[in-house]
Amino acid sequence: MLTLPPGLGAEATLALVALSFLTSLITATFSLGGGSLLIAVMALVFPPVVVVPVHGCIQLGSNAGRALVQRQHIQWKLILWVALGAALGSVVGGRFAWLLPQKWFAAAIGFFVLVTTWLPQPKAIATSRSLQFAGGAVVSALGMVVGAAGPLVAAFVRGIADRRQLVATHAMLMTFQHVLKVAVFVAMGFAFGQYLLLILLMVISGFAGTAAGSRLLTRVPEKVFRLGFRILLSLVAAGLIRQALG
């Protein structure tokens, strides 16, 4: 029987469901930002050992919905080798998810994202299978530890010229990553059952946010989209660094 997680009241549940709608709308419009905001709030509600697997399950639904809505724009050639690397990275990262100090990884990711956001992206990323494979492995391994690796993936696909292709490809890459993440946590014995109702409600509201954000995507001017994309990346990176140094 589906019930709310222990200690989580109806008001907190409604707030998280509403937040899932808002964060999915943000992500569908600018490709990222929502997942990091969501995990930051969830960290205030749940203990650390719960946040990453539950957030991963919710983000799986959110990203899969966004990829479905925008499926005609997915760049599959880029995804193939990144996904293969992600499979390796998820297994390796899963072995260290409970052991490594999160703050140092958060700081490293923050600095990496800032650098890759504002410096020109090497064109080799779009054509090199080895770089795509290695990038997928590293991103997924880190994602098992810090939870929200969306900024890393976004920096990886930033060179895609068409905004619809960028958002759709990012969504599909994140879907693969979260599928692998959830599978690893299931294999490690995490009990998703007691959080299933909350996950379902947040996935449903997240899909509604994705539908609304996908309509906004084509209405936002190109310059505004690109600048907003970089600003969101920078804000998330700054937040990670502040969290690590605080």
C-alpha cells in the first residue's frame, strides 16, 4: 500500500510536489538548474543517504518525460558513446557513494563547471568517441556521489548549436545516467518502496512542468536562452563551491 515516507507530512509533500513542477519547468526551458535546486531543497528534508537515490529516481522520471516530449531533436550519435561510458562510471561511482566526502567533489565540480561554461568548448568533444566515452564515465561516477551531475553534462553538450537539440540531448543523457544510478542503488539494497508514493507524485507534477517549459523554450529569444543557460550554470557552480567551503 502506497504511503508517505515516515515523518513527512501532507504540507511538506505538497511543497515538494509543487517544487518538482517548478524545477522541471526551469529545466525544460533552459536545459538545467532544476535538478540542482531540487536536490538542495530535498537535502533539507531527508538525510544524505536518502537524498541521492530518491532524487535520482525523481529525476529519472523528469528527464525521461522531457526526452519524450522533445524526442525528435535528440542527437543520438553523441549519446551512444557517452552512455557506454556512463555504464562504467555508475558502477565505479556506486562503490564509493557512501564513502567519499561530498564537499570536495562538489567544489571540484563547481570549479570545472565555471571553467567549461565561460571558456570556448573544444570541438573535439563533438567528434571524439574516446572523449565522449571518458566524459560519460567521469560524469556518471561523480553523479553517484554528489547526486546532481546535470551541470557537468550540460557543460559537456554546450557546443550543440540548436537549443532544441541541446535540451533534448541533455535530457536523454540524464535519463541514461539516472537509469543506471537507480539500478545501482537497487542492487545496493536501497529501499525505494517507502518513498514510492512521493516519487510518483513528483514525477507526475514534473511531467506537467516539462510540458509547460517545452512551450516556453521556443519562445525565449536565442541570446536570452544562451545567456540564461550560462548564468544558471554559473549560479549552480557557485552554490556548489559555497557549500563545500562553508
